[in-house]
Amino acid sequence: MTRPEAIECVLFDFDGVIADTEPLGLELDQEAYRALGLDVSIEDAMRIIGTDGVGVVSQILAEYGRPDLGPQDFRAHHRKLDIIYERLLEEPMKGAREVLIRLRELPVHVGLVSTTIARNLLFALDRLGLLSYFDAIVAGDMVERLKPAPDPWLTAMRLLGAAPETTVAIDDSPTGIASAHAAGLYVVGFKGGSIVQDTSSADEELDGFDHLSLEEIVFDYIPGER
């Protein structure tokens, strides 16, 4: 997809982009698998990232020889994800705060699009002091269809009055990238977290929130004084 000639809206994923939560979530997942007697590889466990988990967990249980188990058994042995957002998460992704501060100074809409439920998302943003940096927030329990459906990104653009041709999405998972592409967005694959996923399907890739890369991909295309 062609990079927008002018960017008027930037939409961020949360987990793995704004905050490095994914290692914390994967450890909780691995605890649950081990409680079920399964030694699931980290590569297979990572397949859950960016999804609602239901379909992926069912597939993994079957692949590891337990088709008799389902997502309900997995959840029964899984500590609540709330602990990540309320206690374990201590700081945003390196450089994320500085990027958001700079975006607030420019004539651009800034949104957050996540599969995480609103309660956990808002709790984390408040704890990290980032809540005020976003013009719109779309959480996982605010849309009927989650990523890879385009609905979350489309909802954010509708709330912001933004058009796909002037919007850029930043996501770290193949599921999120596919979702943003389905919404007609130019997508930047973020690779700055502890767990680096395959973002090769993105239009561009970003190793982290460093100044030079963001200038080239985003800031140089935002109209107005900088």
C-alpha cells in the first residue's frame, strides 16, 4: 500500500507497541498450559497475540494432544489478565511517551486500537500517565468483531472523523497488521518490543520509537508547523 501523501491520523496498538505487555501475558499463558500438563513452545504460545484467544487456544490444545479440552479449561487455570495492567506493568515502551508528547503538539488525531478490554486498558493508561494523549480509544469489548476483522480501526476512524487515505496504523502482530490492511490503512509493523513478531506483511517496519525512523515514516508527512 502506498504511504499517505499527508498524515492526519495515527492509530496505535497497545500491547507490544505502547507497552511491552506481551512477555507478561505469555508467561501467564504458559502457566495455564503447564497446569494442563502441556509443554507448549513459545512460538506456538505467541500465536495468541493480537487475537481473542478462543480459536487459537482450541487449536493449540488439539495440536498438543488434548482435543478433549477447550478454552474454558485453559481459562480455569489462567490467572486473570488484570494483574498485568494493574500491577505488573510499570512503564511504557521505550520512547513511546516522547512520541505521544510530540504528536500532541501537531495537527494530527491520535488513537489507540486494542483487543484488550476497556477496563484493563484504561487502568494501564492511567497508571502510566498516558490517558490524555489519545483522542479516541477503542478497546476489545467495544466492537463486535475483533482483529483480524477491520472493525476496531474503522471504529476509531469514525470516532475521529478520519479517512483511511490519511491514516497510519502502528501494530506489532500479523493479526493486527491484517486487520489494519482490511480497514484500508497504511501499516507500520512495530518491532521494538521484547517479543518480535513477523511484521513482514506491513508496508514498512519500525525497529523502535527512535527519532530518525519516525521522521521518515510519520512526522515528515504530517502537515503544519513542526
